[in-house]
Amino acid sequence: MAEKGRIETESLFGIRPVIEGIKAGVTFDRVFIQKGLKGDLISELRVLIDKHEIESKTVPVEKLNRLTRKTHQGVFAFISPVEFISLDELVLQTQESGANPLFVILDQITDVRNFGAIVRTAECTGVNGIIIPKQGSAPVSADAMKTATGAIFNVPICKVDNLKDTVYYMQSSGIQVIAATEKSNDFIYDVDMKGPTAIVVGNEEKGITLGMQKIADRKAKLPILGEIKSLNVSVACGAVLYEVVRQRR
């Protein structure tokens, strides 16, 4: 019997359809596989996922049933609307273009609308690329694309295994890394960002992880004058990026 599965607006489900999608070069954002699922086809799927370095996660069947009401056979995948670029290619292309490098590193931003809003602002401020972790980040989905209003096609997006390694790579490439966090005594306006710079912004609730804060070249905050002690992450990122624009004019 043929395996069942269909392509929806931004997803693919069914074991064989996802396998064939990977073989055909479809760019997947992530694949969910039902916990305890076994068999030759699942083994083949896992081999392809590892070979193509696709993010995958084992989940309860209830999770899959929430993602689709169709017969998913224990496999559901989000299709990315964009192609991803490797970190070394992103940095090299930017440097060779003669641009003054400006990157944004997203430390576990999980809200799709925040991600889309950051991409939109990044495009408006001339950001050369956005780096996100393969695990623990918002999906690069149609919802993100809608919030970004098309900007997602104009800003290269890079997925990496390890954000700390990304920071070290940036630093070794002559790019300073600035952690935008309220856990600093310095204001963002006192940090020189005229040269090659990568801005790190953190999770909506927890902020930038401690490990990332420790290895950043500088930490800096935005002034908060009201009673609410924190800004929405996309708003904060926008304020920091426009300070970079101001300094570089």
C-alpha cells in the first residue's frame, strides 16, 4: 500500500512524503517524529535527517495530532520558505562584498511574531545576516514570513549547531559581539559599533543565556524610564539596530 501524505501550505506529513521531500531538496525547518516509532522507513528517514543536518525532535503522538488532523503516520515536517546559508559563507560573502558587517544573533527567540518583526527591522537597518540555533528557536514559517512582510527573502538566515561557537567564529573574524542585556552597567549608546559588529538578543522571558553573556566582547542595555522593567525583544532589537545606524551615518 502506498504511503499517505500531502503537502500543505508550509508542511509535509507522512513517512514516505517527507523522505522523498528530503531527497528532492526541499528545505525543511524541522521534522517531528512520533516517540517509539520504528521500522525500515523510519530508519531511512533518520539517516537522511542526519545526512542533511535537519533539525528533528521526538514527540508524543498528541503533539502531532495538534499539528494536523490528517493521517500523519507519526511524521510531520515544517517546510522553510527560505534557503539557509552556512555561517562561514555568510561571513565571507559579507566581508568580500565590502560591506561593514552587521549581524544579529538570536539566542533562543521562540515567538514566531517576534522573529518576523526582528527580520523586518533587520532588513530596514541593513543587517547582513541573522543567525539562529537549530534547536530551541522559532520556526522559519509562513507566519514568520507574514510578520516580516517579505523581508525574510532579503536577509540571509543561518542556522547553527552551537551559538557559543558562532560567537568565537565572529570574534576570530574580526567582528565584535555585543550582548544586548539589561544585566549591564553600560548603555548601548556608549558602545562603539561603527566597526564590524554582531548584536545578540535573547529569549523573550529569560534573556541572553549566561554563557553567551560571558563570552561576548561587551554587554550593554537600553535605558528603561518607566515602571515596566523590560521591552519586547523585537522592539529592543530595533532600538539597538537603529543606534548602530545612527553611529555609522
